[in-house]
Amino acid sequence: MEGRDDVLVSDLAVTEFISALAHRLRQGSLAREAARRLQHAILGRLDEGVYHRVELTRDVHRRAEQFLLSLPETPLRAADALHLALATSARAASLASFDARLAAAARAGGLAIYPA
């Protein structure tokens, strides 16, 4: 995603990323120092403005709640609904996700999915 100026990142996404790193640490498939380097790299890029930060606001929470109630055929977790609400509130054209449920909900909401 380097070189792009249209990447939106929320602190929620960063926390989810760090959670995935912690999972790999517990499994023994990632060294603690590598996890810390990755954490510092993403936070640094976010703070430097390489990625555009999107914030969880009251309106984003209300939009997430609407997704939870209006997409009964796609069972979303609260955090996934918040990711979707953040993307649509920021008028994103696409969403990066490896989660099948979130990807299905994003497609239903008119977003393209990366990776396709």
C-alpha cells in the first residue's frame, strides 16, 4: 500500500492488527521483536500521515448498529460492523479484509473487496 494516498486506517484496525500479531506470538510463529517492529511501523506511518486516519464517532456507531440490524443474513460481529461503518462513513470505494463475513457484508453495502 506504499505510494498510495487513498488508504484509510482506523485505530480499531490497528488494534485488530496487533491482536493478530499477538496471536502469532502465542503460537510461536512470530518473534516478539518482529511484532514490536511491525507495531511501530504501522503506528509511525499513521502518525506521519502516510495513511489517513478515520475515527470512531457517535455517527459511525449508529451506522454500525444499522448494519447489524439490516443485514440479518450476514452475521456480523460488532467490530466488523464498526469497520464497515468506518469505511462507508469515509466514502471508501473498497475495503481490505480477509474475513469472509465482513467481505460479504461489505459487498452487500456496495464496496469492492481487497484482496478480491
